[in-house]
Amino acid sequence: MPILLEVNSAPSLTIEHDIFNPFDENKENIESLRVRSIVDEVIKIPLVRDTILLVLNLIDNVYPTQLLANNNHSRKGMDDMDELGAKRRCQLTEIFPCRYGQSSGHLLFLDKAVYLFMQFVNLKQTTVLIISGARTFLKFAFN
């Protein structure tokens, strides 16, 4: 089954740049090099890596739910690279905060409240919400 990872105007992970020496009089020595851009390094490569990990069902092994940084006993034996790896977080949390972003779940409260309000308005067929309507909405929302 094919899986589409990325669709945009520049889908490659490298960009060809013309690199030349401005002090060189011989302009024929311009070389074309394939260089990763900063967008590739920061956004595209981690996102593609995390998507592949998700497809292979290895994402929980790479990003465990319990961070090692919280455990003081294991922190003593960690070197700088292990600590940096423990601080990494899954790039998919930026795109799918409900499923992969347990740390940002509290930010979705307003979205849930708006959804409940829209359901309430659709049931009552009115957009007027007075105090008694707010009470009814809260009773309906929390039951």
C-alpha cells in the first residue's frame, strides 16, 4: 500500500545551490552542490522520520511516554547525547495534538467547548444564549 508523505512545491530534501568564490575572476568555476536547507533540517527530516516510525509502529519505542529526564536515578548515568535524545519530542505533535501531544491536551479545551456549544445551538435551533440558556447548556454539556 503506497503512503504519501509530503506534497508541496519543493518536495525534495535537498536544494541545489550555486557556490562560488566572489573574489575569483574565473566565473567558469561555479560548482553546483546539493545542500540541505535549514527548513529540511528542522522540519522536513524529523517529520518524515517520525512518519516512517509511525508506519513501522516504532514511534512508542523512540519517544516513550515516560521521559527519562523525570527519573533522577537514571539521569545520573546519562551523558549529554542521551539527555538530548530524552528531550526530543515527536514532530507529529505539531500536526496531530490530540493523538500525539499529551502535553498540549489542555489547550484543546476551548475547541471542545465551542464544539459542544455548536451542538447545543443545532439542537435548540437558536443562537440566542441568555443566562437560563447558559445553565441549560452547561447541564447538557456536563451530563
